[in-house]
Amino acid sequence: MADLPRLNGIIKALEAGRVAFIGSGPADGAAGTTAPYDGTLFEMEHAPYDIQALQNGLQGMLDRRQIAQRGIAPAVTPIVRIPPNQGQSNWVAKQVLEA
């Protein structure tokens, strides 16, 4: 089986022996391919839970030119930190995965 390219820029940087740089928040995510980061963190555990803001931030990360030139691997890997799962809050993880 051929080696598949890494889709996660953070893991890719760490495997190459580099430091992985991660931005924080929708502004860094919306910077998309122009951000100097390997990943960006959307904080929803210690910040207001706003699924619409998350969806907007993820949409802002899409760059059609980058997708056409380099495929589906995002230039900046999104990480979403959700509130702790306590059994009754499974819907939070489902909403984030659907965003």
C-alpha cells in the first residue's frame, strides 16, 4: 500500500521534527491558507458554545484555489475543543462533527 499524505498539518510538522504552531479562534481559522500556522483551535469548552460561529469559521478556512491545486488536505488543520461529554451532552459532539 502506498504511503498516503498526511491530512493533518500538525502531525505532519511533528513527524518532520518541526515545532507545530497553532493559532486560536475564528480569526486565525478564517485566515485560511494565509495563516502562518499548522493548525487552529476553536475553543468551545471555556468560551460560549456557538455552533454558527464554528461553522462560519470552518467555512472561512476553505480556499477553492488551494483545494484545486493541492487536494483536500487543509492548509491549516482545525481542532475543535468541545465541552466535556457527560453522557447527556452527546449532541454537542454530533453538532460539531456536522459543522
